[in-house]
Amino acid sequence: MAGRIIKTLILARKAMNTNQNPTPADLRDIGLKATGPRMKILDFFHQNGGTHFSAEDVFRALAKDDQDIGLATVYRVLTQFEQAGLLIRSHFESSKGDSRAIYELNEGQHHDHLVCLECGHVEEFVDEAIEKRQQDIAKNLGFTLQEHSLALYGHCQKKNCPNKSKT
């Protein structure tokens, strides 16, 4: 199990930090068969590292490039990649009250998120003071913190933000 986790993190870091596309052997190393859809989706995340995507975003982007992958296949592969530890899934709320699953490459380092309620844009951040405060709160309440997620919601201040809805 630990070996698979290490191989998964190595593959994710390779996807994030190099110009070298992941290979079929990389997927086999983490216990997944290297099918065409898996390789196309993994390549997509490699080409767009550090960005957050819904299954629909991945589907639309691949369809734009004439990739013949159905939406159900995209959902299935994203779930498999999440279970293998290659992707992280987060659920973010919108101002409309709905929630959507967003996927990103698992870089092996914890970070938190800022989410724009208007346009849905997601920014990652790391703040050691916040991390320490959360540990202190857990300890003071008699908990040993194992993991957490923090998403802060607001409105981005970018004028003419290309992500903002046109409503």
C-alpha cells in the first residue's frame, strides 16, 4: 500500500513539474491499466497542472480537441484516479446554492482554497498561521487532527474576469 502511494505521488509530481507526459507504464505502476481514455485524461491534467476542473470541464475540453470520450467515461476515470490517489476531489458551493465536484492533481502537499461565488474561480493558498491555529483548536478540544479541508468563499476583485458569469 505504501509503495503504491509513493508511486502515485511520484506520478503526480512528474505531471506537475516536468514537460514529460506521463506514460502508460506510469499508470501500470500505480495499478491501473493504461487505456486510451485514462491516458487522454491524465495528459489533460498534466497539460493544465495546478488548475481545478469539474468532470464537465474535462469532457468539454476533450470534446473540443475531438477526443472521443463520453461524459460517463470521464466520470468513471476521474473516480478511478481519485481512488488511486492521483487526483483530489473537492466539493465547492456556489452562490446559487449548488455544489460541484472539482478535481486537481494530488501534489502530495496540503493546501486550502479560495472560491469565487460569482465566477467559480478557485485559488490555492498555504498559510502556516492558519494551519497552526487549526492544530491548536483541535488540541484544545481534545482532538488529534488527521486531515482537514478549508475553503473560503467570496467574490474575486478582478475586473473583466473571464470566469465571471455573464448574468
